[in-house]
Amino acid sequence: MSGPDISVVVCVYTEDRWEDILAAVSSVRAQSRPALETLLVVDHNPTLLERLSREYEETETVRVLANAGPRGLSAGRNTGIAAAGGAIIAFLDDDAVAERDWLRHFAAGYADPRVMAVGGRTMPVWASGRRPSWFPEEFDWVVGCTYKGLPEGRVQVRNVLGGNASFRRTAFDAAGGFATGIGRDGDKRPLGCEETELCIRLTRARPDAILLIDDRAVIHHRVPRVREHFAYFRTRTYAEGLSKALVARSVGAAKGLESERRYTTRVLPAGVVRGVRDAVLARPGGAGRAGAIVAGVLTAAGGYVLGSLRARRGGAVFSVVEIGDGPRPEEAAA
């Protein structure tokens, strides 16, 4: 098939997601545009590493690797990048499945040589079978999914979302890898934003770079019951504030909060209005959605303020890996 080869990286860390991991790999193997390879990067879990190695020992297109860096998602992704053989490297969450044309739509975006990254649309699959009535679509990023307020179609964006994204290999040559210390790197809090920081760093290194989201590149992301509760919502929005403070420290508040300003001044107020209207019309969950939006904003703002104070005091420590100096495939393999 014409076009660049695509390597798919799936970072995994727990046997609790065994069936999800197998489903994720199966969805990659069923693509209408075949992947060059699927790299399963295991995050400091020898038991899972051994089990997956046995599962795929006779599968030529699936390789199982150990995270060669510190514990966490960023280092796991960097291990996958260093080991990948494709000109394009795609990332899929370990608890998600990709639709059949996922990679085909990614590949189409790279017809323009200026395009350095292409992301897709992530749809929630609620464990309870339906969206909680109080949960606002504007906050679907809390559960790792595409949220109301993102532009539709194939559009240029500041950053792609990490669980459903792809990059040219040369993007990492230009900007380095994912920064450790920003995303989920062993902290008990559900931190994030490592892909935001990378994308901003990339466009600084390559001012001509174009980053796209194509909402036809769809994956379906499982949302466990624990994440359907307000306690997780509150924890995740607070952690997002902490993460945004780290991003702002790394790349500056002007770029680090560029998209968030529109989101908080336009998208969220409109969501509150809709929630209040639904409450007046006695529609289920209207008041809850309006209240959740307000609570989410306040909690994220609190996390941002505290994170900024910690950063000023020197409490923020993160580093960027130069992928060219990272582990090679033979060094990263189990």
C-alpha cells in the first residue's frame, strides 16, 4: 500500500486491563490500512511483560517491549518511539479500540509534507451503558475523550490528544520526545497534558509545522465505573490544573493556555446556559451538568494556582528525552 509505514505504540501497565489490551491489538491488526507493526510497551510490570511476550511470541507484527525509562506514560511512549520502524508513529490507549479505517485517515493527513501530527476523535464507552446524566460533554476530556467545543472535520489545531494521535518520526527528531514529569509518570494523581507540551514545543522547533485533527479517525475508549463518579471528576480536573501549570512553565502561558482561554470564555458558559435551560424545562441532569461545569472550572483553577506556586518555588521537575539518543530496539526489548 502506498504512503508512509505506520508503527502503532500501545503503552500498558496492568494485568487488570488484559482483555482491553488484547482488544486494542486486535483492532490494530484489523485495520483497512495495515500497520507496519504494533509495539506494546510494558511499564515496569515484569509479570505482564512475560505474559504478553508469550501471547504474541509467534506474531511477527506485534512486539513486546519493556519501558526503558522511568515509570510512566511519557517514558513508555518514548521507548516505543525509539524502537519504531515506521515513518509515522501512532498512539492508541490500552483500553480503547480503533475503528477499521483509523490508520487510513491518519495516513491521508500526511499527504501534505508540512503536516507533523494527526489526531482523531475518541468516543466514550460508559461502563454503566450510558452517560451519567450530570456529566457534561464539555468535560469528556476528563475521561480521555473528545469533548464538546473541539472543532469538527479535518482542522488545524494547537495540539492533538495523546490517546488517539500520530506523529511523523521527524517530529521527534526536531522536538525531542515526551517530557517526563508532566503526564502520568507514577504520580497517584491523574495528571496529563504531556502531548500539549510536546505539540507546542514541536511548533516552536518547526514553525511551518501543521497539526491536524481528523474526526473520521475514530477510537472507542472504555470508561470504567469509578470514572463515572463526581469524585473522579473533581480529582481529574484538579490534576489538569496542576498539569497546565507545568505546561505554562515549560512553554509559556501565552501558548500553554491559548486554547483554554476560548474554552473557558465561550464553550463552558454556553454549556452552563444549556444546563440551566434543561433544568428549567425539567430535563434530566440539567442542573447537575451546569453545576459540574462550574465545579470543574473552579477545581481546575485551584490546581493551576497551586501548581504555579510550586513551579515558582522550584518544585516542578521534568525533562525532555532526545529520541535520537534513546534506547534502540534491541536495547528496549525484553
